[in-house]
Amino acid sequence: MTDVLMPQMGESIVEGTVTKWLKRTGESIERDEPLLEISTDKVDSEVPAPSSGVLTEILVNEGQTVSVNTVLARIKNTEKTEPPPPIATSHHEPSTSVEKTVVASVRDKEPAPSFLRLSPLVRRLAKKHSIDLKLVVGTGKDGRISKKDIEQYLEHHNQSATSTPLDSVKPQQPLAAFLPTPEARFGDHEVEPLSAMRKRIAEHMVATKRIAPHVSTIHQVDVTTVAKIRAHSKEEFEKRHGVKLTYMPFFLRAAASALKAYPLVNASLDGEEIVHHKNFNIGIAVALNPGLIVPVISRVDEKKVDILQKEVADLASRARNKQLKPEDVHQGTFSISNYGSYGSLLATPAINQPQSAILGLGVVHKKPVVIDDDIAIRSVCYVTLTFDHRLLDGAVADSFLNQLTDVIEGWTEDVL
């Protein structure tokens, strides 16, 4: 008998959600054949069968979230080879009854959003002072709450309590991703639960908005030169490289150039310290049905258009087929959202934490433009840079977009 375990899809992943079983109990399955689909904080993926045999038990239902290395199912072996050894796990008994209570409550409840996954110390402090953790702004990685955040909250709370009359204090609304809204239920309607991916997107969006003050700046870019190069080269490009030439690799190259010129846009905040990333790893938002994911292209500045286009096509295909690996969605330093592919002229995308900025690309379209007092028809698009105003100011953001614009409008690089 072989146990099917919840895999660890990356070092920081501690749990996963079973989204779909691809086999039913009693059905035969071959080794490495897809058995189920799972969803984690970083990636959705198929889990292959660890051995050939018959699926005898399913222990975790669809929609359930469990810890890494939890037994999901059991397969009665038909292979003669020995099953792989179980993955070693750590079994540390809690040292106090309080910790036992915390562990039990975590297992019994649905997982908290990433910014509410806390250390035992933070939980004890919150319990001691009766703090609603949804009201505490985390300054750690991915918005995690630290001891310092608790102490700052208490200091601010105590100051407010001593300086403000009690009858003038209004209760704060918790900054949770999901709040009861009974007034939404009226008339003829249906109700369905959110998918695991939609829940994670909601939690991530609420977290990024509460962590970072978002500011957006928008520039118009003349892409006529690039549009002509693309139109002239696309057939030969596809013959040589096996993929269609899009606008994305041009903007990836331009973004890498701008990040080099203004490296603060490529940085992250960790508490009160700036993390300066030396590599230029750009995530590209890929729309799924439903939801989206942001796989990462590493070292973009070292790659030409043909390599970038192949990587964009490969990542998008594997994302939509749930074949991404954990390393495909880790260590991004900047992101691009191409909502123009759906006809949008402009938008103000949300920052992908813990990054400090995201570039949005509107649809390429033709419009009359004044050039040297003459009117000409040009191919243009609106580009948006949304940035974290804690770290970046408008002058840096606009200078970044000016550099990107110069690269696109003055394109000379061969694409074949």
C-alpha cells in the first residue's frame, strides 16, 4: 500500500488545498499519471500517482486544506518495486497547554490568510492583550505580523485610549478579505462558494492594498516602430522558433533596461530596510479560468527577444495546464500585466507583494498624433506604473517610464 502525500510546493509552502480528484476509489492508475489537482499560495499543480495500482481510499475531500505531508489517499500497489520511503516530518509536542489549544484550533479551522500566519510568540501576545490581528498592519515579508508590529499597535492603541474620550471612539472595521454582507442576499439568487484560487487572490489583494499605499502614473508610448518590426517578422519568427511573436518580449526588454537605470523600482521593503535585488526577474500575469497566476522569467536583462518569447509562451501554456513548478512562481522582483490583450485601454494594477511596482500594458491601437505640428496616424498604447509610495516617488516612477518609452520608440534590436 502506498500513501499519497500533500507535496511541499516550495520552501515557504506549509499547506495545500485539494481542488479536484481525477480518479475515483476503485479505479486503476499508472505511476506518474495525474491523480489529483491541488492549489497552494504560490501555484496550482497536478499531483501524479507515486505508484501503479488501484486507488483504495480518498482521505481528503475536494475543497479541504491540509498541511504538507498529510496523507491524501492510498493506492494498493500492483508494482513489484518497493514504495518510496515516507517523507520525514518533525513531530514536536507543544510544551504547554496553551500551545496545544492553539494547534488544535488551527487544525480545526480553515487556514488564515498569509498575513495571519503567525509565530507562537505573536499569537500569545495577541491573546494576552485581546488584540484582533486583522487590525494589525504587518511589516514583515508578505505582510507577516511580527512582535514589533504588535508592540507598535499596543503603543498606538494606548495613546489613543488616553487621549480620546471613550464616547467618541468608533469601532474599527476589520481589514479582512471576507466580511458578512447579508444585504447582498435578496430576490431570486444563487449562492456558490469561492474557489480556493479566488480566496487566495482576494486575500493577496486585500493584503497588498493594506500594506502598500498605491499610486499610479500613466504614459502614452508610440509603438509604431515595434509594430512594424513585428508585422514584418512574425511569419519568419514563427517558422524559426515555433511560437508567435507578441508585444510582450519587447516590453520585457524595455522594462529590464528601465529597471537597470532605476534599480529602486526593482527593490523590496522588508520592515524598515530596503532589499536591493541584483537580478531582474519579471513576473507576467497569466489569466486562468478562473483566476490568474504570475509565473516569473528570471534574468530578463540577459535574454533576447526570441528566448523571452519562448519562455512567455511556455510559462503561459504550463500555467493554463496546471503544470507550473514551484520555482516558476518564486523570486519575482517586478511584474507586468498585459490587460491590453483583452481590449483594455488602461488600468491601475495592484502591486504583487513583496514587490514595489507593477507595469500595466494597454491595448495597442491607432490614433492621430501631433508630430512636429503635423498630424500622423500612429500605433500607441498607454502604460501604467503602479508603485509603492513608501519606497518610490513620482519622479522615479516617471523617469522609469520615460526610459522604457525611449527603448520602445527607438527600437533597433534584431528580433530574428
